[in-house]
Amino acid sequence: MTHCQQLGFDGLLHDAHKQNIKRKQEQAWSHLPSTMDDAIAYMRSEILPQHHNAMMALDFETAIAWREEAHLLASKLNGGHCGIIAGPDAPGCILDERSRSADGNVPIWGQSGTFTLSLATMRCSVDVDGMFGIGGKFMQWTSFSVKAVDWDRRFLSSTGYRSFLGYYLETDEPLSVDDFVRHILEGYIKDAFKSRSDMPIPKRLGS
């Protein structure tokens, strides 16, 4: 015996809503690559350079649009599902890792990367977030964190670590990533300490 069941009105609305979302997604990402290899190539050759150029021109609206493009690309690779940065095998994490700058090199805008920055007698290991970092789709500037390199020298934190999330900088001159980090750190030190001699010597946890 065959049983037929008709969807109720609420069910029909829900089904239609899901179909509309799917159609909009497919239209939005129809121009984007559908394989990881092609997506990585597109990230490196198109998204990152265009985003970097926009940031250097202080065109934040265009820069954020390119970040949205990166997130849309990761979403397409993830089948439109949430969790594009849910773990190392998630599309956003793979795109970020495969397009990050070489260790020690200052990344371009939109790349993640780690490099060393000297500020007076202080040396910092700077870890910069890429396009998939916290707030990447709406904050003008990148987030980053710093760790002490020399544990016997004064640092801006007693733990030897500090993150800088959501910092704003007003400027009419183009800034590279390391220039931006330097400006933020100098401003923080000026506001947090009366003089550099007030900065603590960091202590490693467990020591």
C-alpha cells in the first residue's frame, strides 16, 4: 500500500524558504571555483592582491568586499553549510593556511603570517590574522597578537603575550601590515606606561 502525505502550509513555506536561500547562494557564487586547488589559486592570484591594493589605497569598502568574496568562496567549498573555519580541514582554514606568508616574511593585507618586529629594545613575534580572523568581514584593520622574543627584556605585558583585536587607526597615508602593527604597539605603550622603564620583564608561565 502506498501512502501519500501533503505538506502543511508551514512546511511548504519552510521548504520554499530553503529553496530560495539555495538559489541565492548558487547565484552569488556561480563565478567562483568549485575545487580546492582552483580556489587556492584564485585566493592567491585574485582575492589577496586585490584586497591588498584596496587596503593600501585606504579603500576599506572594497577591501571588505574582497573579504566577503573569500568567505563566499569558502562557503561554496563547504556546500553552503556553516563551519567554514571549524577545524584544520574546514575550507576557510585550508584557504588561509595555503595562502599565508612564509614564516618571517611580513604578510600582505589579507594574508595570515608570523614575523618579528623590533620596537626600541623590544622584539616581538607578531602573529597576524588573515581574512578569516575574528571580525575579518567588518573590521577595517587586521587583528594580531604579539609574543616576547627576549624574555630578559622589558615587554608590553608581564605574561609575554598580548592580543590586539578591533583596534582602529585613522590615517591618510598607506600602511603596510608591519607599519600598522608598529603604530598600534607604539600607541598602546604610550597609553599604558608612563615610560618604557615601567614596562615589565615578562615571566614565562611555570617559571
